[in-house]
Amino acid sequence: MDEIIADIQQEEIGAIKITDDVVSIIAGLAAIEVEGVASMSGGFAGGIAEALGMKNLSKGVKVEVTEKEAIINLFIIVEYGVRIPEVAWNIQ
């Protein structure tokens, strides 16, 4: 997967930090918009939470944000008949 650079802006009055949860929600919402992505795969725990009526907007997204970069892993389910490499390229 490509690495995305996280931007922390240092200002005179303080610092702005974007949490991992915010990054994962944005990444998940962006990925689901890509043509060929059927849904995000949240695994067993995510399936139980969804069955109980709890929506998890960051389902299928693992984010690790450091001081200079963000590593985002997406777990997706693709639609039948689409070219997986093409979908993966479009997500990146």
C-alpha cells in the first residue's frame, strides 16, 4: 500500500493533531466511493457490532499515524467480475 504523509501544523498558539479515528473514517468513506468496491470487511468483531445495530464508519480500516506519515491498510470486498488490480489502483 502507498503511504500517505500526515501533516501536523505547528502554529505559534499550539499544534493541530488529527486522530487515527478521523483518518480511518475519511479513508473508509473515500474507499467505499471507488467503483468496484462492494463494501469494507470489518472481520468477525465488526460483523457482531453491525448485527447489534452499531455502525462503525472505520470498518475495514487500520491506521497508524506517526509524526511524519500515516500508514493506512484497507480491507475491502470487491464486486464480482471487476478487475481487482484496477480497483486497488483506483483506491491508491
